[in-house]
Amino acid sequence: MNTDFSFAVSRRGFLAAAAGAAVSASLGPARAFAGDERQIKVAPGQARLASASSPATAVWAYNGTVPGPTLRLRQRQPVRITVENGLDEDTTVHWHGIRLPNAMDGVPGLTQKPIKPGARFVYEFTPPDAGTFWFHPHANSLVQLGRGLAGALIIEEAEPVALDRDLLWLLQDWRLSSDDQIAGGFGSAMDASMSGRVGNLVTINGMAPGDQNVSAGERVRLRLANASLARMMALRFEGHRPVVVAIDGQPCEPHEPEDGRLVLAPAMRIDIVLDMQGDPGSRHAVIDDFYDGLAYTLTTFAYDKAPPLRAHPLDAPVGLPRNPLPTPDLASAMRQEIVVQGGMMGGGKLAGVGGMMGMGMPGMSGGAAWAINGMSMTGDGHVGMAPQFMLKRGASCHLTMRNETAWWHPMHIHGFSMLVLSRNGAPVSHRQWQDTVLLAPKDVIECAFVADNPGDWMLHCHVADHQMAGLMTVFRVT
Ligand code: C2O
Ligand code: CU
Ligand code: CU
């Protein structure tokens, strides 16, 4: 064997090790990897969203489909995902809700260099938690997510859960023009300072939903994920009693939601268990009535005619095994407060952001319409995002989020899951851990988490227009 060659190989191996997981594939043959490997290509594509016979819509897609492929991975099993950028603009992939090393978090300028057109980036992590997560770009996310870049990331429990079927509804909201193409006008001042870019077509797994075929007596785990830019949803399952078993991927104490409504803001996930107790041949609507006066039937459960699979619902418990989340120590916790400010009030005036840093014309061409603690960080991930607060590694943080605006905000934390303690002073039950916490207008929510993961982490509203227009901040764990 040629010594120069073997030197080259070992030198490459050395470089790969030195560069850690983020080694570029162009460095040469991949080193042996004991784990799952996946490939994702980001590129323009086409999708038929309204029906199989509707005109094709130009989209941006992961591996050619919207949503992208569902990545099913295993808890505590390392994974290496090579992302190749076939767009003609920078991108990254953010693994929403996964507690992973900071360098794998996919925020351009903050945790990695953006993936340039034609380039690759290798993400490597070991998911500690089982549950329902998702992935999306964190570069120009208003446009990239709005053009279809999103996919589900399911981390399977080490032990299978007793159920008949495991279903996923990845919900996306599209603003289509009359020619079935994605409407332009991303980031308009009105969207930015009001409810965000709410669309006019909701899809389930990439298609305007037809009926969902179900069988009487079966027990279904339904994973709901809202990958919309801005549309909030509140789902009611007529004739059924969904039991919530996980929120944002994290198992909670199984419970029926208040008023039977599942409120699902952008980026949130809810796993429910449904015992299909309808009569064979019957039909039951699933209704989204989040917006007053705008209720619509999302889809319909259509029971087949076969006799029930079983006479009584399964009596296996519906709870899921807990994930290894560290318990915050409230007595010693460091207190931090996030005050959400801005947005349109009545009369077209912006509230509370006047004179703040970064203010241009409200919401126009990258101007700020929102602020956190008086400061507007606009756009998407970029260099020079200074942390708003610091936490010592291992310390507990008691975080209060106060919404001073007239709008709803799903506030999302990267790298951690937070135990939701109270909403407007009332304790929150069912042990709810969330990475995306929905604040209604004027809500005050208290949460806590252990800052066990070092790095600079984002905290932002997941209504993409709001994030771009200033509702974003960064904190540092050292
Ligand atoms: Cu789902 Cu900062 O993102
Ligand atoms: Cu995230
Ligand atoms: Cu918001």
C-alpha cells in the first residue's frame, strides 16, 4: 500500500475527528458510524396540494416531497443526517424540540455557518427523548417554511406502546393564489404586525384531507404537529374523547383537554390516544374552530362497516414512559423574565416598540414590529446575536413570560423543554413539558427548566412573521 495514501487517509480521519460531527462530506470517505444514517436533499419541487388532480404547485421540498420524509429514529441511538442544499440560497436544518448539542441546532450565524447552495452539512446527535418532533429550516424561515420545507421527526420509544395504529398528521397551512401557486408578499407589514401569514389551504401530510378511514374499536395514537407559519388550530373530534398523552413530544399525565378542544399553535405537537368508539359505517367531523366565526371541517373520520375489533376499549394504560428530563429546583432557580411587546393595536398604531432598537417602518422590509424586553432582534439566525441573559450550566431557571400585546404568540425555546408551572397565576396540571408555549393576549406564564446544555440558544415566537419582525432573543448557558 502506498504510504502517502495511508497518510492521507489517517490525516483525513484526524481532520474529521478534529472537526467533530460537523465534518463536511467533501473531506473524503465517511468514517464508520454506528448509528442510523439519513440523507436529505433540499431542492425546488412540485406538489399537488388540493387534490391528486389539481395543478402542481411549485414548492421547496426535502427529498422531493411536502412534507419531507418522516424520519423515524430511535431514542438513545446516534444518528447522522447529511443535508445537501439544492436551493439557490443558504439554508440550515433545525431539529425542533430535540435536546441536542448546540453545534447541531441549525441556527445560522449562531450555532453553525449557513449551508451554502450546493454545499452539505452533517448533523449528528443522539436523541435523548422519545416523542413527536419535527424539522425545518432556520434560514429565511418565513419563506422556506412557507414554501413547504418541513418534516416530522419521530423518536420511537425503546419499548413499543400497546396500540393498534400510530398515525401522524403533519398540518401545514398554505397561502395559494388563484393559479394554485404560493402567493408572494412574504413578510408584508400587515402580516408582520398582526396575526402573521395565515393561509387559505390546510393540508394533512401534504394533501387537502379527504376522509380518514378508521375501524370501530381500534385504539389509535394520533400525532398532531402544526407546521404552519402562523395558523393556530383548535381541533374538536366530534363523537370522540381524545386523551392527551404527550405535548411537544414530552409525555404528560394522560388527560382529556378542556372543552375537548386541542389547541395547537404553530410548531406545537400533541399526541393523543383515540379509542374509536363510533358505530361501523358512521362519520364524525374533525373541526378546527380556533378563529371566531371561521370554523371549518378539517377532515372526517369514516368508519368502515366491519363489526368492532373489540367490545370494550383496550384496558392497557394509555400513558407513555417518561423521558429523562432533569427536574428544576424552584427554590434555587434563577429568575428571568421575558416581556413580549409590540404589534398592532386598534387604529393601526404599534404598541410599545416606539423608539426601540432596530425600529424601521413597522414590519416593512425587515423592520421591527415586536420586541422582547424592549429589544427587537429581527430576521432569522445571523452573526452577532448577543445573549439577553446568561445561565450557569446546571442551574435551574424560572422563566416568566409576559405577553403585553393583543396577539397570540407560541414562544419556543431551543435546546430545552420547559415544565409549565402556571398560567395567569393558576397552576398548570398534568406535568406538561413544552418547548413551545402558547401565550394568549395578556397571558403571564411561568415555566422552569434546568440549564444543563451549554451554548447560545434561541428563544422566539414561532409565528414566522413575528420572529422575523423582532420577536426573538438569545440566551447563553456557560
Ligand atoms: Cu422550530 Cu427556532 O424553531
Ligand atoms: Cu426549535
Ligand atoms: Cu408571535
